[in-house]
Amino acid sequence: MTKKLCHCGASIPINKYSSIQAKECPKCAYLTAIGKNKKAVKGEKKTRTKSPKSLAMANADRWFSRYIRIKYAYQIATDGTPICKCIVTGVLKAAKNMDNGHCFSRVFKMTRYEEDNCRPQNRSSNRFSGEADHYTFIDNLTAEIGPERFARIDQLRRGEGEDNELFYNEMSEKYHKLVNELVKDKGIKKWW
């Protein structure tokens, strides 16, 4: 029996007690098992593909985020760039450098695309100190929209929302159109 070679060039030991033979040398098999094998066999590509539903959700999130940041832009700069004011810190930044902050997490499907639940938020406040700034967000949002509307979104988050590809495609189309209308109305140049 001839020796087989691994894709790294090392010889693959033959197991004389089994009809199933290894396809890699012991070292490559170990590296593959722990996920650190950098050498790829020609034709083998290890890529993670996203489901159509998760791609549609990401697209809907992107357009909704743009919509919130344009709609609640504090001012439009002379070059056509929207400037947003962070709901938590009050910092003014270009909309492309801000996040769409959610008072109640996007995990709650009923309030994921609820306008009263979202406002422009500084990236560091939204991503890194979110838990610490959450109560400031709640206080500022309640002052802006009023206690009745805040109670409504608090109640909404407890419900079950839609979670399918069709719904996310509809949200994407809706907010894409709204963004285009706002860009035209406010004289904003593309910034994303």
C-alpha cells in the first residue's frame, strides 16, 4: 500500500485495523479540530453563510437605523451632512458616526422597528456603556415623548413580534423609501 500525503505534505499514517483511513496527518487533524488549521485544501472553503432571514433582518436594521438618524437629525451642516445629538450625552456628531440607540433592546421584536423606542445615540454610549447609560436614556426619552407613549412602548415590548423573512423585507422596503424621501426633503447628501 502506498503512503498517502496530507495537504501539508506530511505522510498520513495507515491504520491497518480499520477500513476507514484518515484524510489528514495527526497534526493537521488536531489543528482542524481546535479550529486553527490555516492550511486549506484546494477547493475546501470554510465560510459561514447567513440565512436569507438574517440577511433580510440586517438590511431592515440598516435602513431603519438610517431613517432614525436622519429623522432626528439636530441640524444639517452646510455640506449636506446630517448632525445628530446623542440622547444620552448630548454630544453632536455626524449621523454616520452615531448609532440608532434602542431604549428596549432589539431582542424585543415588537419594539425593534418602533420609532418611539429609538433615538440617535453616541457609539460609545450605545455599545460600551449601554447598561450604565440605560436609565439616562429612559429619562430623556420619557421627557421627549411623554409618559403615555413611553408606557405604550413598555407594554409593546412584552408582546410577540413577527420574525420571518417576508416581514424583514417589508420593513426594509418601507424604511428605504422613507429614507430616500427624507434625504430629498432635507437636502442631505449620501453619508452612509
